[in-house]
Amino acid sequence: MDATDQTPEPGSDPGSHPDADAVASRAELLPEEKEAGSADPQAQAEAILADSQERTEDPEGTRHDSNQTPG
């Protein structure tokens, strides 16, 4: 997207779901995560990526809801 194009990039909507490839990649558990166990690594990866995407794209809107967003 150039400076004059106001069309958002695909997946850049703060409420959109993360890319399926990114979720699949993040759902692969590390050895220590496998040892601890996970009921649904796919759902966990999707939730984490969606939250991260929302905080990245709308830091002002999420700052009050999360102590993870720097103030």
C-alpha cells in the first residue's frame, strides 16, 4: 500500500482473524509446551495472534484493557 492508497491490507482489520498459516505455525508446540500439555493448541494460537494483532493495530483502544500494551 502506498501513501495515497487508503485500502487496508488484507487481515489488517482489528477484529479480523489471523492468517491460517500463521496460526498453524504457532500451534506447533515447543518441547516444554508438549510436556505441559495443551487441550487445543490451534485455538490457543489463534486467540494469542488475534489479541496481538488487535493490540498492534489499535494500541490506544486496547491500552486500558491490557497491561501488556505499553503506556
